[in-house]
Amino acid sequence: MWLYVAGSLLVGILAGAINGFFVAQLRLQPIITTYATSFLYAGLALFILPNPGGGIPGSIARLYRNQMPLVYP
């Protein structure tokens, strides 16, 4: 599981670096760059995943359910 967490963080850092490059080096507007790359990333996610939203393995769901502390208001 931690390998996937680290991989997700690296992908997020890479996505931020791409946005930062477009804003800092190419002098594009940050809001336009963010929208444009979010559409590209959403399209890539739909290409990779079989359906929108995806899912998580049952073992990770059980780990999350069993180890999160319960907080009652």
C-alpha cells in the first residue's frame, strides 16, 4: 500500500511541476493552465480506468475501516 501512496505523491508532484513550468517559463495564466491540465489529467484517468471513479481493493478498504479512530460529536 505504501508503494502506491508514494507513487501517487510522485505523480502529484510531477503534475504540479508541469503546471509550474507552464506558468513560470511559458508565462501562461495560472487559472487557464490549471483548467487545461485538469482536463488533460481527467481524460488520461478515463483512458486508464475502465469507468469513471474507479475503486479500491477490498484489503485497503478493510485496513481503512479497521484502523481509523471513531470520533463521536
